[in-house]
Amino acid sequence: MKTIKNVNQLLRIKAFLTSKLTLSIIIITSCISLQAQNVITGSVVDQKTSQTVIGASVAVKGTANATMTDADGNFKLNAADPNATLVFSYIGYVKVEEAIAGRKVINVSLKEENNTLDEVVVIGYGTVKKSDLTGAVGGLKAAQLDSQSNTNLGSAIQGKIAGVTVESAGGAPGSGTRIQIRGAGSLNNNNPLILVDDIAVASMNNLNPNDIESIQVLKDASAAAIYGSRAANGVILITTKSGKKGEMKVSFDSFYGIASVTKKLDLLNQEQWAKVSNAAYSGAGKAPLDIAMNPQVSGAGINWQNEIFRDAPTQNYSLGLSGGSDNLKYNMSLSYFNQEGVIKETNYDRVNLRVKSDYKKGIFKIGETVMLTKEKRNDLPGIPGQGRNILGAAISMLPGFAIYNENAIGGYGGASGAVTDIFNPVAALNLFDVKNDYYQALINTYAEASFFDGFKYKLNVGATISEHKSYNYTPRYEVGGFFKNLKNTLAEGSELNQYYQIENTLNYSKKFGKHSVNLLVGHTIYENNFRAISGSVQGMPDGIFVLAGAEQPAISGYATENKLISYLGRAIYSYDNKYILTATFRRDGSSRFSPENKWGNFPSVSAAWGIGKEDFFKNLDLPVSEFKLRTSYGILGNQEIGDYQYLGSITSGISYGTGEPNTLWIGNIQTEYPAIGLKWESTTTANVGFDLGLWNGKLDYTFDYFQKNTSDLLLRVPIPLSVGSSNDPYTNAGKVSNKGFEMGLTLNQKVGEVNFSITSNISSVKNRVEELSTGSQILAGSSGSFHGSAVTYSKVGYPIYSFFLVKTDGLFRTQEELDAHKFNGNPIQPRAQIGDIRYVDFNGDGKIDAGDRQFRGSAFPNFEYGFRLQADWKGIDMTLALQGVQGNEIYNGNNTDLATVKANTNYASSTLDSFTFNPNSNFPRLNIDDPNDNGADYSDRFLENGSYLRLKTIQLGYTFPNDLSQKLAIDKCRFYVAGDNLFTATKYTGYNPDVSADGLGGRGIDYKSYPLSKTIIFGMQLNF
């Protein structure tokens, strides 16, 4: 009984415990169920790249309840209060607060902090925080390039970095830009050194803007001296995108656009031209031209500009893959870009393939960058006659001539009779076939080992192999009365350039309490080999487009090579992050100089004081988060004179007669006189500046003042012909100075739900020739017309290649004015009549000639500026970029033909308002003989104000909300519309005020240059 009783007691205890346990389970389950109803999930990504952010903090505001995102950027958090607020944060990103508001899924995009003074800056052979920088460095991140609507990288940086001048190299498809940093210091080569992932390239024009992570510009000697002789004109460091830890991400960008010329020149139609031409012939007492009286095309005639221009499509497609693990990271891209020219039959086609990876194992790290590029260009052909090229022919061709002639070989009509020999531009576009193919392989590999405590050795081996293949085919044709080619001709060429580099560097970095040191030593070897071959033939049968003709075959070729060996070192010392000192030294040995002058030494030193970190400054209770003073001084060199200049080169196969009776002998002639004692051109740069940050990075301001002096200029000095050399030799003679200032301002702000960023910059450079080989030497520059004299000269006391022209002083309007224009009783302009231009007798010798040229301006602007606004609100984003220059001059060489009425070409519409038709006009009288030389190309009549303000880029985009994107299995989906070069405010009357070295090869000279275009673009960006 007792046992049964005990058993029953145990059963009762068990039942009680079971009931209690069941109740507890019910209660706990209910709580868990209640809690489960407030589980919040979501993801955190980088707003710019859409890459997942691993380890981001997600916390319930005001509590200790928090979690972190996992390896996929996802999180899960229990939040009991459905009305609580979640706080998302991560180092380097702006903190974001999101109200739960009953939601179960919350996806957040974090935006990088824009404290530009705290960001990492790429410098030569390493990186530093910008707050620790002592030199003058400007930079851009990928988001600031507006790469979606910029078709080349040079255009993408135009107006965005103070002190960096970016000018158009013409509007032809693929033509790119030309870049100068802090003015022109040399009379030879002013191109900066461009490095892509540590390897040198000739230009950035063929790079895909979507591949770029950042661009840094080293402007002063302190920043650039580590690159020695290659850095005399500054350095541009381009870093391509790298992989990041996480699952593979896929991006796809594409756009399609339509380009058109921004303006057309206002020229005469046939009826107007006949009126002007007849008046010009009448003014000379001559009978009118037959084409004026009996045009081949009646009425208005042919508008040749309309015949060559078109609306041209542009398209781009870019596919990217990136990802990685703890040890391996990769980033790959494939892109295709096609741009049709606004002039018919011209186009540019580019394919880019890039692979970049990094692998880390223990103390070792290896990586590579491989970039393969193929470009194809159909260019404007050079044409016979006075037109010079297609555009020149189109603006000069008379509107009364017909385009076609079915009876002519080739089927085209053209100019004939007593007119200027202008080639039919439509015929040239369809007859001539000019193609250029470019192939480039950039391969750079590195191996890095970190050992002991702070030591790092890096071996960098790279090569750039580029080949240019040219093709120029001319068929049989008969165009008008001037041009006839009865044999098919073909010329082909191939140029191969091979560049190799080996760099060994050892770095030591260590902190000792408040002390910090960073030491670098290195040894580098660079080698460049160039080889060219060309061939031509004529007389091939129709339909044969290879070098297979039997008539006049010709072949030629040449090769060059040069080497550069360097030793380098740099020491950076910092105390308490307040006082920073940097010293750099590089020793270069170049094969371009004779053995006794082969080596050049290039030191620099710079210092910075973080005054904003001093206790006395902190006690001032100012909103200053960063205030740093900088100063630097250094020397750089220049070796850009070509190869073998210190040797006396000789050309063979020169015929000459000798003896009695005279006999023809074959001999040699010296083409280059040995440049004995030739040495490095050197540039010294002094810089002072400061960086200021306010309100924890919301407002950043940078200011620099610099002086750059180039001495021992590498110049060709004239020698007598009796010496026997066909080229003037190089020597070290002359000095050029550049001084100026740069300012940059960045504002990052949030107003309500609107985030916006404003960046602006302004810079001014004053260029001056201080000394040439002799005190009175004047170096002639470029002409401004086809057969004209030089219009730019370099002279002591003035900017390089300034405009020296005869000054005009209005028109003679009365006989009294003519009679008063005398010297010692003799007319200064004896052939002048009422309505002619009055020239200023500058030297007072009683006549107008080359001695009356005076300084009339420079192509260098007084200042350049840029402005960029970026804003976003609830998925809508907008970018606006402005760029401009002020105070420069442009020589409008086109008007030497169009506004002179001294040749039988087409004319500008301004001729309709000439003095001949309107006595109140400022346009001189019409006379086809031009006895007073009113159309003189040496006068300032064709010099115009080149200042302009351009709406560089405007872009409006919309990004789908994350919830909708995730339903579509897409990380990011953005559509946008953009405009490039939509509007330019300028007084310049030519096609475009942004001209540089296109045409006849002179800065600030516009002569029949391919015009720029404006483009409307529609695009899409997808991230998976």
C-alpha cells in the first residue's frame, strides 16, 4: 500500500510539473511568437557601387539591442517596438536612421562620408591620408567623373581639378583632349606623365571612364619628384576599379545618344555670293566671274555645310564583374563604344577588356592589371587644293558648283574656271578611304612581401605594347577642272611601340608613440623601342585594295630606342599628426644625353603643420575640423627632345655634281649637328598652401600659390646654312616662368531628405618667357592660315607663343583721314582708299610691315574655373557641371579666307554689310585685288575673345526603390537622361572656343578644325 501511495504521489507531482511546464511552454511560445512578429530583416549596400557592406552596425536607437550585417550584407534584428528607429552605421559612411513604422523588411544604402581631408590619396609608389599630405595634389573619385555621359576620360575631368587645363583636340570621333598642369614650362613637350595602375601610357583617350576608381594629379615638385625626369609637366595617377570581398556582383551600363554640331557658320548662298563677288570685282575694275553669272546650281545653290554634317548616333555598353574572398579579389570589365562623327563617313569604334585581381597568402601578395584595347577610326582625309580638309572645303566651296557630274570619272562635279582650287567635300568623303587601327596591350604585374615589423618589398614588372596601322586609299577620279587622278593609289603603314618597366621598391613604415616614419627606396628601369614601316604603290586595278600594284612601289622605315635608369628615395616623418616633413630624391640616367651629361638629380622637400590640432587653436571654439599649412620646394627635369640628338646623324643617297666635265656623284649630308654638352632641362617649383575643413567635413577649402621656373630650355638655335646641317641643333638656352594660384571648395549638406554636394575650383597661371638663347631672339610659332606667316611668337617678357600682330585702327572714312595718315609727308599706306583698314605704324618707320607687329594677346587665359552640383532625393538624382575660361584670345584662321574677299571662295555673311554696301560698316570695302591688304593674316583683325562658359554636363536620373529592385532580383536599377556641351556662352564667332593644337598645330589657333558637338544621351545602369 505504501508503495502504491508513493507511486500515486509521484504521479500527482508529475501531473503538477507537467501542467506547470505546459503553461510555461505556452507562455514562452506566446512570447516568442509575439517577438517573431517584430523581427526586422534587410540588407545594407554601398550607395555608389551597390556592393554589400559587411559588418555594418544595425541598432535600435536608444537601446543596447544591436546586430551586424553578415558576409552577404544581410541582417536580422528583433525589435519589440514597431515604432522604434533603427540606426545603421559603418566606418567611412554617413550614419542613417530609419523608422521601422511597422515594416518587416528594411533595406538601406549607405553613402560614403565626404570628408575630403581624411580620405586616402594615391601618391608615387604609395598612399597617404590627405590630412598628412605635404604636396599639392588634386583628385577625383569615380562618382565625380560623371562617366555615364562622358565618352572619354579627358573630357570627364575638364573643369574639375584646379590647375589642370583640359582642351579639346578637335571634335573628331575619338580625338580626345590635351592636358597641361600649371601652365606650359617647355617649348618642346608639356604633356604630363600618365600612369594607369603604375604603368605609363601615352594618353588617357582610349580608356573606358567606367573602369576608373580614382584620379590623382601631382602638381608640384614635392608630389611629383619621386618620378624624376618624367614628371616635369606633372603626373596623373589613374587607379582602376578593384574587387571587394563578397559574392560576385554584376554590373551592366549602357547608353545611346545623338550628337549634332553646336552651330554652323553663317555663310553666303549662291545669290548672296554673286552679289558680293560682283561688287569685289567691280571694286577692282574687273568683269565678274562666269560662275557668278551662270551658276551650275540656280537659286540659293548648295549649302555645303548641310551636305557634310549629320546627326550622329553614339552608343556604349559596359559589363562588369567583381567580387572576392579574404584572399582573392577580382574585377573584370568588357566594354564597347561606338561614336559616329557629326561629319559624314567619320567614326570611332573601341573595345576595352580589363582584368584586375589581387591574391594574398601569408606575407605575400601578388596581383595584375591587364588592359586590352582595340580602336578603329575613320578620319577626315587630307585633300588637294586650298581647302586643306573636308571642313575647310565645305566652308570655302562656292555654292554655285554642282555636287555630281555623271560624265566625270568617279561621278562628282567640282570647282572650275577662274576660282580658287577647292576640292568638292562630298566627293572627298566618298572617294578617299582613310582608316587608322590602334591596338594596345597594357600588362602590369606585381609581387609584394611584408616581413619583420613594417617592411614591405614590391617588385613591379609591366609592359605596354601598342601598334598603329594606317590605311589610305585613293581611287581614280576627276573632280571639276582642277583635280584629276587617273591611277588608283594606296599607302599603308605600321608603327610598333614597346615599353617595358621594372621597378623594385622597399618600404618601411612604423609608429613610435607620437612619432611616425615612412621610408621608401627604389630602383627602376624603363625601356622604349619604336619601329615604323610604310609602303605605297599606284596603278592597281579597280577593286584591288592591297599593295599589289606594279607602278612606283616605295617602302621606307626607321627605328629608335631609349632607356632610363633611376634610383629613388623618400622619407616622410610625422610627429603627433601635427608636424609632417617629406624629403624626396631621384637620380635619373637617360640615353638621350651624352655620357658626360647622362645623369640628373632631382630633390624636393616639403612640410606641413596641422595648426588646427594645436591646443591653442582648439580653444578658440571655432567650427574648424581641420586646418593645415603646407609648403614645398623641388626640382624636376625634362628629357623630351627625341632620340640621338647629341649625335651627328647623316643621310645618304644625296646627289651632287663635281669635276670638269661635271659628273653626278652620290654622297651623304649631315641632317643633325651634334648638340655638344646638351643636358637636362630643369624645372623648380615652390608652393605654399593650406587646407581648411569646417563643420566636420561639410565644407572643405584648399588654396595654393605656386611659382614654377624652367631653365636650360631645350631649344633649337639657328645656325648658318654654310655649316652644312639641314636642321638647327638643340642647345640649353632660355628660361620660362609660371606663377599663379588655385582654389577649391567642396560643400556637402543635407536639407530635409535632399542630399547635395557642391564642388568648385578656380585657377590662374601667368606664363612668361624670361630668357632665350640671345637677348633679342624671337621664336616663331604657328601660322593662322594655309599659306600665311606665323601669328604666334615666343619673346622675352611675354607668354610662350603669344600673338604678335599688326594692330588695326578702324577704317578710313574720309579723305582727311587718309591725308592725315602720313610720315614725313609720305603716306604710310600709299594704296589705301576710303573704306580700307587703317594699320598702326608701331615702330614709326613710315610703313606697314613685319616690324609693326606688337603684342596683342595670349592663348593663356587669365583664369579657368569649374562648378559641379550633385543632389539626390528619394531615388531622384541630378548632376550639373559648368566649366569655363576667361581672358584668352583665339586667332580665327577661318576668317582669313571667309572674311577677306581676296580669293574666289565662299564668304561669311558679314560681307553683305561691308563698307561697299554700308558706309557705316566696320567691314572694309570689297576689292578682289585687295591693294591695301585688308585681308592680311598678320593683323589683329582675326583675333577674337576666346572666353566662354559652358554647360558641360547635365544629368537627371531615377533609381528604383530597393523593395522593387529586390522583387526584380536586381540590386540597383537606374535610368537617366543626360546632355553634354548643350550650351556655350561666348563671343567667339567660330564653331567652338575650346581649341588647342588642332588645325595648324598652335594653341589658340582655329583653322578648319573639326567642330565639337552637343550630345543628348539616354542610359541605364543595372547591378545584380
